[in-house]
Amino acid sequence: MASGERCAAVLGTGRMGSAMARRLAAAGFRVYLWNRTLGKAEVLAAEIGGVAVEEPRAAAERCKRVHLVVSDDEAVYDVLTGLGGLVAGGKGLEGVRVYNHVTMTPRGSLEAMRLVERAGGVYVEAPVAGNPGNALEGRLVILCASRLGEGVCRDEALEALGTPVYLGEPPVAAAAKLGFNIFFLGVVTAMGEALALAESYGLDADRFLGEVIGRTWLRQIVERYGARIKPRGEASFAARLAGKDARYAARALQERGVPGFLASAVASYYALMSHEGYGDEDYPAIAGFLAEYARRSREPRSPA
Ligand SMILES: NC(=O)c1ccc[n+]([C@@H]2O[C@H](COP(=O)([O-])OP(=O)(O)OC[C@H]3O[C@@H](n4cnc5c(N)ncnc54)[C@H](OP(=O)(O)O)[C@@H]3O)[C@@H](O)[C@H]2O)c1
């Protein structure tokens, strides 16, 4: 870290990155911010008393604790190897710890580790379970993996963000994160197919949830998601990113010889939802989207 200063550099100020940056600033860290669309980092920096920088490398020069919070594998490569990227030139990360919070493929994470280590840095896989609200409250579950062992996961910035859980060496945390996501994405997508089935045969989705599912042990799922299945025009975790995670889970399973049928189906449903213009809705809206899809397919077609 910069001498005497508790600092953190946050690269990517989207939903999760900006919540993490706010939490770190509130916990007393000097926060350096970079975002591809620089204006967003500048606005956030002004709000939280942080410092916006123009390229990823400049953030790592100011602070030796770097948090990557961009969207996907491609974005990670861009931040690492693009113009002004963290490892552009192949050197310059000596003494820098890169905490990678991105939900990405195990293969992509290993490649990121190779690039960071070749440039002299320490790579820590640290994908998160939880939402931006949990980040603001310091209640994320941080799945942590490193070749240096548990010590780098017991870091004061990670502990300000939530509870780090050490799992072993990369890419085990990347795999565990995809496992977690396909678990709950499978649940909301299954709910969507159940609603579509009810709707297709003339039973209103709300009645089905209230009078059938709500009377069984599955009501816990309705209690958690019921109010979030209709598109609301806002998201804490966007459907297009949920689709990305399901796609990555399918790919990771297939690389290990497991067919990944469920993950592929979930990915296809989210692709359909995004294609129909709902990619920026919150991920549970897949259920309402599928119910609506079934409702539409039931409507009498006008003669050609
Ligand atoms: N939101 C959640 O509840 C949640 C929970 C757990 C894990 N995650 C994971 O956290 C990560 C961030 O999610 P989010 O919800 O914050 O997403 P988001 O709101 O969509 O923000 C995405 C961020 O990635 C940046 N980005 C996208 N493509 C890029 C590229 N090619 N090069 C550089 N930067 C790029 C965006 O920059 P611009 O502003 O320029 O577009 C933005 O800062 C994802 O891996 C996600 O799966 C999210």
C-alpha cells in the first residue's frame, strides 16, 4: 500500500464496483477510481471524496491494493492488457495485489492470474456472493483463492466489504461462484417455466403462486422472489449479466466433461429475455418474462 495510507483502487464503477467503493470510502480507505466511461468514476469520486484516474495503470501506481469489478472475461482482459492497462508492457505490478471480484470463467481467471503474476503482481481470486446493497453494508460473502494461501484473503479491505472465505488455489473460487449463481439462476428460471406452464393452460400466474406454490414448502422461494418477478425498469443484478454467468457455468462444466444442460438452458432463456429488450431488468424478472411470454402465445392470433 502507499506508505501510511489505507487505500484501495477500484477498477470498474458499475453497480457492484460503485457500491464497494462507497463502502471502502466509508470505512476510511482512500479510494482511487477508474472506469471505462471515465465520467462515472469522476462523479462517484466527487461524491465519496475519492480520486478518479484516467487509466487502470495509474490507479495501481497510486495504490497497491487493486479491486477489479468489471463485467466479464473480455472486460478483464481489456483492463489488464488494453491501452494503459494494468499489465500493459508486461511489468510494473511489483508489490501490487490484484483482487479480482469479477464473475468469470475458471479458464479466464487462470489467464488473468498468469498475466498479473508475469507483471510481478499478486493475484487473488475474490468473486462475491451478494448484491450491491450487501456491499454497502459490508455483508458480502467473498469467495477467495490464492496461490499465496489464506493470508492474502484476510485483508482489511476485504473484511470491510464482508466475510472472506478461503477456498484454496485459483480457479476454485471462480468455479464456486459460478456454482452459486447457477443454483439461484436455475431456481428463478424454473419458477419462470412453472409460471409459463400454468399460464399456458389458463391458470393465472399470481393465482398459481398464491394458491398452489404458496401452500407448499416452495413458498419460501415465492417469499424471496415473488415481488421481483415483474419487470420494474431497474436492476441490482442485470439479466444480461445473469445470462453471461449461466453461459460461463455451462462452458466450465463442459470443459470438465459434464454436459451442463441446465446451465445452457438458463443461458438461452436469459438470451431470449435480453433479445426482447429486457436485458437491463433485474435477474428474477426472467420468471415474469416467461409467464408473459406464455400469456402472449395464448392470445388469439389475428388472421393473416
Ligand atoms: N450486481 C450484482 O448484484 C453482482 C453480484 C455479484 C457479482 N457481480 C459481478 O460483478 C461484476 C460487475 O457487475 P455489475 O453489476 O457492477 O455490472 P454493471 O453495473 O453492468 O457494470 C459493469 C462495469 O464493467 C465495465 N465494463 C464493461 N465492459 C468493459 C470493458 N470492455 N472494459 C472495461 N470496463 C468494462 C463497465 O464500464 P462502463 O461504465 O464504461 O460501461 C462497468 O463499470 C460482474 O462480473 C458481475 O457478474 C455482480
